[in-house]
Amino acid sequence: MPRKTRVHGHGTRHVPIRRNYCFACGPDNPDGMHLKFHYDPRRGRFVCRFRLGRRYTGPPAHAHGGVIATILDEAMGKVNKLRHVIAMTSRMQVEYLKPVPLDRPLRVESWELRVRGRRHTNVAEILNRRGQVLARGKALFLAIDPLKMFARHLPKGWAKSAGVK
């Protein structure tokens, strides 16, 4: 069986991030979802298994639509790691096919659809234990230079101390 590789946070090999407060995947965010993704090279997909607790309630006993969109966005964003880029969501479509239940085993899978220059189009699906697709997303991501975009939010000398040129 092929080895599955754990995928951490939002850093890349070019831009390491020491602390990750991402709401969806950040281990340093005490209020976050703490989603943990793995890359399955045999299938060419990122996978995360999870359960949603009551704090994510929308309709009774089911997940809020915004939480569903967050999970799909996070999963699709992980796909950009294949190209070693940091890319931001430009546009996203979500299909809510069936209610996503709380307190049940779920998984989200994501993969690359196409890349054209800075434009990365990725797809994700949330599935239940039986493999039924409950929600699907498709998004356009634009690759960015994070040091230029976020320089004013980083401590002085951060790039040099992190070994980034």
C-alpha cells in the first residue's frame, strides 16, 4: 500500500510558517477545527477524515453551510502544495447535495483539475461513511508571493531569520 504523507499548515518549502492559527487546519488555534490532511499519491488526492461536533450546527443535527464551504476551501487549498505555491481563493462554487450530519464519520477529498500559469483550479468533495457525496466544491486559486502580500504583518527581519531570500 502506498505511503500517505501528512500535510502541515500553510507553509511551503520556500516559505516556512512557524505558528499556524488557520481556523480550519491550524494546530495553534485553540478555537479551530484542527483538520489533518494526508496526501495519497496513488490516488493523487488529499484526504482528511473528521467529525463535526455540535458547535458547527446549522440546521438541526447538521452542519452549517459556511462550515461546509470552509472545509471544502481548505481541502482545495491543500492541493496547491503539489506545485509548491501559496495561492489564495479567488472564486469558489459549492454544491450542497445532501445535509452534512454532525457527530458522524466524514471525509473530504481534493484534487487538481488544471493549472494555467498562476491560476490553479481544484475540486473537493465531502463524503459520508458509505461514500455518498454530500457536498462538492470547485475553486479558482491565484498563486501569490506571500512575502510581498503579507510583509507588513510579519515581524521585522522575519524573512532573514527564517532563511527566506
